Amino acid sequence: MPTVNAHEIALGIESFGDDDAPLVLLVGGPTMLSWPDAFCERLAAGGRRVVRYDLRDSGESTTRNPDAPGYTLRDLAADAAALVDALGGGPAHLAGIGVGGLVAQVAVLDHPGAFSALTLVGTRPVAPGPPDDDLPDHDQATMSRLFARPMPDWSEREAVAEFAAAGAEIRGDDPVAARAIAARIWDRTPGTASPVHLANQLGLVFSRLDCRPRWRERLPGIGVPTLVVHGRRNPLFPVGNGEAIAREIPGARLLVLEEAATAIPDAAVGEVTGAMLTLG
């Protein structure tokens, strides 16, 4: 896959659709494969140029030291705006999933001229760590089960895929899809060092990232059409987080996927992409 230099960083990208169509930029969570192929293809079929990309320290993007990231959340947000400029398709519809949703919120707040619409999937309005008192935290039973498991041998592709499938089953996602995606992520991970695999597979670099200052209080200043998508069964960021975002961004639409957890299931691809296409 190609890379694009944006904000003095190489970012791995993959494009779908007509290069002259309106741009939809999909922020990885943390890799581009957080966005299903069928999802990207459906948006492209709706007359959009779809570009999904890897965050720093994941996939084809610049990887240095995920244990000590030399950048902040606001740097990742600036990457998104710089990528729009480099692609020449702005202003763009920006979408972020999971931790990519944190990046997307800050990007639209810090660089409003780069974006024409915003979609946030399965995310929350505060940084990693303890949430605000009015926001539901991670489901502790789920977290205990996830982190009680021994880490796999990261040099073994099948062990990593099995680890991902088991984690998906705990979270309530499709283990078959998770296994296939984890194998593809493993194939794209540079080297076998555990911190790099953790950054690619689990996004744990965000636990070490400087996410200051807070941005939740700025959400009422978002002035672009916004869609908030959230799985009813999401145990990592329970649905109250999505409800809070939708309340605080003026005019935001909330779409709750009753049978979904953290990922976008195949059965919901049409509904989510259809809602996104109405934003522009």
C-alpha cells in the first residue's frame, strides 16, 4: 500500500472509489483495517473517494517507539488535517472508530476548515483513563477477562490471530472476522517486537499518549454535520459515551446499533454507510 507524507510523517493509506469524488477520510483505530473492506467499498459505491489510513506506529505508517511515543493526540489530529491537504480533496468527511474517534474529535476542533462532516463510531469524549463521573467506564468483568489472558508469542501469526479471535468473543464481536483482520494486521506489522505488535493489534500506545488538554468542553463548538454511531453492546466504551457525544455536539444524530459491540458488523454496514452518505 502507498504512503503519503503528511505533517512530516509517512502515513499508510488505501483508496477506494473515484479520485475526483468527495473525500471521506477514515481514521484507523489504530490501523486502517479497523474499517472493514465492505464498508469502504459501500461508501465508494455511494459516490465517494474513500481513504483509510494507519495512525503513527501502526501498519505502513512511520513506526518509531510505541513504548514512548514522541507525539501527542493533537499531533495525530494534525496528521489528519495534513493528510486531507496532501490528498487534495478537502474539506473532507472525517470518520474515526474507537481510539481513532478521539483523534477525529480533536482534528475537527483544531482544524475545522479541513473537514465538512464528522462520523464517530464506538468512541468517547475523554482521553484514556478514568472517565468523567457522568460517563460509563469500561465493563470491568469484560476487562478482567481480556487482561487475564497471557499474551501470545507475537512472532507466531496464528497465535496472534487466535488471541484476537478469543478477545473478540469476550467483547461480543465476530471472532471469525477478528481472526482474519488480526492476521492481516500481523502481515503489515514491521518486525516482531512486542511493543510494535501491541500498538498494531491493541492500540495500547494510547495509554502512553499525552492527550491533554481536555476537549469535551469544546464539543459544542463543532459546526459540521455529525453522526455518532455506537454499539448497544459495546463493553469498552458503553453506549452512554456515544449518547453524551451526541448531546454535546449541536445537531448530531445518534445511531445505536442494537446488536453491535465494538466493531461494525457486516449486517450494519449498509445502515451506517447510508447514514454517512446523508451527511455529505
